[in-house]
Amino acid sequence: MKQPIKVGKKIFATKKAMLAHYKAILNSYTPNESLNKSDFDDVFNLLLSHPDAKDKVGVGIEEIRVSELKFNGKI
């Protein structure tokens, strides 16, 4: 049996459930919109699980915004 995935205080039964949670957060915002407190905390805790979290966070993060990804000038 697979181990649950813990991110911050949240526990996900599967990787698929975890990905769905974060995808739902990202898709609930318009480009350049800042995350609300609850979503910020969830995404920030996910960031803390990154191997280079210390470098990415630096002295802290004030806000997280959703942006459009442009590839070769296309959205």
C-alpha cells in the first residue's frame, strides 16, 4: 500500500489527489491575481518541500501570484 503524501498540514491519499488540489488552486485565479491566505499557505508549504526551498524562499515570500505561461510568444 502506498504511503499518503503530506504537504504542510494536508495529507493526500495519492499523488493524483495532491496534483488535483494544486491544479484547482491555480485554475481558480485569473492571471496576475494574488492567492488568498489559505491558498498561499497551501502553495507555500508545497514550495517548502522543494529540494532548493531555502534558495527559492530566501528571506521570505510576501505574496504568490498566478501568471500566464508564455512559450515562444504564445499563451
